[in-house]
Amino acid sequence: MNQIEVSTPSIPSVDLPQSLRFAFVEAAWHAEIVQQARDAFFVAMAEGGFDAESIDVFDVPGAFEIPLHAQRLAQSGRYAAVVGSALVVDGGIYRHDFVSQTVVQALMDVQLATGVPMISAVLTPHHFHEHAEHRKYFMRHFAVKGTEAAEACLKTVASLRRLDALMSA
């Protein structure tokens, strides 16, 4: 297993209206791991000035269901950004890399079609085994990814708002 050290990103100080809302769509497969991303996302968003009341969580069965939920959330006009989070592992029945690639491409398509940022915390390890060491490793890794997702949300939304202001001036 790759033991690369990952630094925790700093949460940007951005000037965004507190009325903004965010959505977090998480897959139920390997929920105890995926929820680490959600929990870290909530902590980091609070550091960025957005409390839990600004974030709606949507549970879906698996990664494949994330894009449709993300599309409907984006089309609602209610959310400044949508985060999708899942751990897609090789279950021996289908190609996990195909599922992950499909989900990420669909999120990109939704983002480009709606103009609402789609932040991906959909991860596909090369090898995942149901033993304590892998579970601990990926729990820590998903916590980092949740923090990174919050950073990406805040930076992307702030950047797009600046771009919109420049283009309307």
C-alpha cells in the first residue's frame, strides 16, 4: 500500500455570503469510511464560516447513484456546490475503475451543464482488503479528502463569484 504523506490543506479565508448552501452526497457502501470525509468536511466548512445548518447531506446506495442526485441538487438552484463522496472498491463482480471513472465523468458533465461546482471525493484504491490496516488507512485518508473537499468548495465558489462579478462589470 502506498504510504505517501498527505498534508492537510488550509481552509481559505474567503468572503462569501453566509446564505450560501452546500450539498454532500455520500454512498452507503463502506459508510464508516466514507463518513470520515463528511465529518471532516463539516469541520473544515465550519472553519471557513459555514456551519452544519448550511450543509444538506444526502445518502445514496452507492457511487453510481451520486451523479443523478448531484444533477437534481444543482438544477434546484439551491446549492453553491455539491460534493460527492464514495469508496469504490473491487468487489469482483464489475470493474471498479469503470464505475469510478463513470461517476467522476458524470459529475464533470453535471458541473459543465449546470454551472454548479461538483467536488469529487470519489476514491478508487488499486487494492482494498477488508482488514484492520486498510480500513484505518482509508479512514484517515477520507478525513483528509473531506477537508480537501471543503477547501475546494470554498475556493471554487469564491473564484466563480469573482469571475461572475468581473464579467458583469
